[in-house]
Amino acid sequence: MNYSVKFKNPLLMLILVVTSTTVFAQKKSTDSKEPTVITTESLDHKIDALLLRKQLEVNAEKEALKKIIIDIDTKLKKGEITSEDASKLKDSAALISAKNISDKTKIIDLKIDLLKRNKGSVVSIDSINQIKSIGISINKNGKPWELDEENGGNYRNRKNSDLVFAFGFNNLIATGERIKSREDLDFELFKSRFFEIGKVWRTDFSENGLMRLSYGFNFQFNGLTSKQNNYIVANEGYNQIVEHDYNLIKSKFRTDNLIFPVHLEIGRAKKIERLNTSHYSLYESLRFGFGAYAGFNLGSRQKLIYNLDTNRNKKTLKSDYNVSDFIYGLSFYAGKGGTQFYAKYDLTSTFDKGTIYGNNLSLGVRVDL
């Protein structure tokens, strides 16, 4: 049921609003549980006040929608969103605004019906408060995009994630031994390589995007290529490097690990502000991270390729090779944007027993996607 009223005297209208929202209640003790009875001067005054509130609610929603549209157009002109995104956001905002207007006016109409049915004598209603803020909320990818005049309208996304992979050179470095040349290494320097792939999450520490915690998991593949005609033999729990009976074309040993790295990352990120949301981008930032990792060995294998009687033979030998079951170490990366120099060093020995000594050292490139 709709009501309309015309206010010819602005002063009278102001007095009407103020007097209709005044609550008279007898002071009760703090532990009283009786409901407060709210009364007003007359039924007409109550209905007039609700009609005024109804109009204010409609105007507020329209103003909020206008600000949303202006903000979207500004972002579109700056090239921060596409025209397709702008159209979708406008449609979404318009639908929400229309639904808000419909729901709010229905609630007020129901209150008017309630007043008429009870003749305005004793009615429990909320006092009409001054509207302090206007807000519209839009969800995108499950995260809120908010416009709120009271708090500045920004949703701060403190967490983000990336797919990470790394590759480079790999070798064993014996603790306490000085490496003067490639001849001091048991395995080929540039033919021994590693590869990692995993997922990393970042959580900002500071409001200015200077520091963050990086954590995740990586699948790690460390390869070692034997020199000359050698390969690794595991005999009764004892590892050693021996010469093969045939001329080896390839002799490569590989360990597969699952590790969980944690890094403290430092580097000022660029703040990106889009429609009512903000986050820090590392796309062009100079940053470095240092930390540690721990994990366990998933398996080890050795691949041999050699010629025998003019035939090419391939063998894949699978064994534990007395590889350490538990792995932990230190890692570091530094660079700009999504590409960094990367280094990691195992604090655990690769092999538990035998004549092959050394901890795994890897140097290469790390890429965030």
C-alpha cells in the first residue's frame, strides 16, 4: 500500500522528522528484561516519517549507483579494466541497486501497514536514524569488491599465489673441501642439472608492501651426471663410483624430493588499485628472499645408455641407493619481477653411506608465473 504526502513548510517537515524519531521510555534497571515500549505523537506523524525515510533510502541507493558508474568509467579510461569488464560491473551494480531499493521500500511499506493495523497507539519499531554511509557490495571471483564511503571503499587482498619453477646446474659439494677446478668434482659440472616446480603463497606483513612471507611446496629433481665411463653402484648398503664394462653414452643419477620452502621476502611492491580493491604487484619490483626448506625423498634412479654390438641399449636402475630419506637446507633468490637468481644448499648429505660424499648445491633461475 503506497502513501504520498506533500510538505509545504520546510520548517514543519524538520520538526516532524525530529519529533517522530524521539524515543520516550521509562528508565529501567540494567538487569531488567522487559521490552521497551516506543510511542510517537500520532499515527500521521509516524507514517510521514516513514515515507520520508523511504524517499531517503531510494535517493541514497541512486547516489551510490551513480558513484559506482563514475568509478567504473574512470577505471576504463585509465585502461585498468576492459570495456567488457566495465559493462559486466555496471550491470551487476544496477541489479544490486534495484534489488536494494525493492527490499527497503517493501520493509517500510510493511511498517506502515503495521502502524495502521495497530492505530499507532503502541508499536515497537526502530527509531529512524540518520544514514551514515552508503554501500554496495559486488563479488568477483569469490572476493568482495566494496564501495563504502565511511572506510574509503577498499578491499585489501593480502594473499596471492603463483606457480613457480626453477632450473639450473647441480652438483655435490663435500663439506670442508676446497673446489679449485672441475676436476675436484665427482660429477660433470654443466651436465648435472636440477629442476623444480611447485606452488607458492605470499602473505603481506606490512601496509606498504615491503615485506611478505612466502611459503608452499615444490617437487624437486636433482640430477648428477657421472664423469668418463663411471656410474654409481650400491652394494650391500655401500655406495661407490665404478667404471662400467661398456662405453657409456650417458650415465645420469637422479633423486626426486618433495620439499616445503618458507622464505622471508623483501622488496617494495607496486600498489595496484582497481575497482574498490587493492593489492601489491611484484611484476616489476626488485626483491629478494631468504629462508629454508625441509622435505623427504620420493625415490632415486639411474639411467644408463651404451652401445653393445652396434645396438643402442638403455637401462633404468631403480634403488634407494642409500639416499637420505629426510632433506633440509637453505635457499635464496634475488631478482626483478618474475625472474630471479636462485640458489639452494642441502644441509643433509645426499648419500648416507659409501665413498660418495657431499651435499647438494644448486644454482640457477627461478621463475614465478
